[in-house]
Amino acid sequence: MGCARNFKHIVQNLAFHNTKESHAMTYPISQTGRIVLVLGGAGGVGKAVAQLFAEQGAHVAITHRPGADKASEARAFISSLPGTNHAAFAADIGDSATLAVLSEAMQARFGNKLHVLVNSAGFTKPIPHANLDDLDDDLIDDIFRINWRGQFAAVRVFAPMLKNSGDGLIVSISSIAANNGNGSNIAYGAAKAGVEAMTKSLARALAPEIRAMNVSPGVVDTGFVPGRGAEFNAKTAATTPLRRVATADDVAAAVLACATHLTYSTGTTITVDGGRAL
């Protein structure tokens, strides 16, 4: 009986402290002064993510593809963001050596802590699924190099900085193609399925210092998939429950929510598709 009473007392105390701690949490969690790196931050979704975090007071760094024109465009975008201490760096997500250089540049600029890593860099090419011959080995390798290996390599490089923050967050951009098998090509859907599996593994391996999340959009009006324009979007919208395709801001809002509200979530996927997967 004494042991039972002691156990009950312990459970009551734990419940009290857990409730007290949860009530002490104030949402949204402030992003002021936090360091956020958006890989692929010069693209449609990446820009929207950078914009939202900057509006919340974060110091934002984005990456862009190498080249003088790309650098100029990225600098112009960064200078337009609200707040201060933003930066743009050239990096090839498919080249692990450039990611190591990026890590050094980030530390030189912001110190040895990184609070949020957003994996939004990606690449695809539309190929009908029945056209097996056009999905050749070189294209398959490129798709996996950019969409899976590059994302993992970025986590590998930046994990120490994320851990140093004491509250690191990785958000990877997936796709509903990972689950419905109906993406721009077969390899792209397979790569994104790999990203979702990778996130689950990272969530277990890196906890509790680092959380890992996926944001999985449906069709997004960004021009990411070559050849898909207004006509394709209109057809897609007509068969989507919410009767529109996603905007880059829709996806960015979900990424931001992983940092500001979903702080007890890790290893899971937030779907942003207007109900298309139903």
C-alpha cells in the first residue's frame, strides 16, 4: 500500500510539473535573433520562407546557385527583407564540398550556432511515368543527388551548429508525390519518399537537441516544374477540394509553423495540398 501511495504521489507531481511547464510555453515562439539558413532560398518557396522568418525577426541566410547573375539577384532579394544581418551565399546543394565551405562562411558571419535549417533546394523534370526510356540513369542520379543526397549532406554538415543552438530544427520540403506516386517523374517521387524516411530517422537520431520535420506540398504555383503553367494549374485546381493550387506562401507558412507553434512535433510531415491527397 505504501509503495502504491508513493507511486501515485510521484505521478501526480509529474502531471503537475508537466502541466505547469506546458502552461508556461507562450505561442508563437519568438524567432527574433534566431539564425535561419534556407537552402534554395533564391527559389519561389525558399524566398517565401526567408521572407516570413525575416518578418518574425530572424537573421536569414539563403543560398543561390553559383554565377554572377544569381549572386546579384540574391543580394537584391536579401536587401529587400525586413530586419538586419541577412546574407546570401553561393552553394551547389549537390556538391558536398561547397556545403562545407558554406558552413565555414556561416560560422564566420553568424557564429557557431544555427537554429533552423530549411532544405528547400530541389530539381525535377517532367517525364510521363510510362516513358521509362527517357528516365535514364544520368537523370535519375541527378534527381537523387539534388533531392535526397544533397539534403542529407546539408544536415550532416550543419548538425553540429544546430546542436549548439540547443533547440535546432530541420525542415525539409517533400512532396505528396512521395505517397501518391504521381509526381513529375517516377524518380522524383521516389527521392521525396526517401526524404520523408530520412526525416523520421533523423528525428530519432538527433533528438532532443534537434527536431526534424517535413512539409509536403501538392502543386505549387512557382514554376518549379518546367512546362507547367496556368493551364495545368487550372486543371489541377478543378480537381482539388479547396479549388486552387498552393502558393509559395502557403508552404512557407507551414515551415514557419514548425518553428513557432509545432515545438512538440518531430519526425512527422505537414501536408499542404488543399486536400488533393484525399
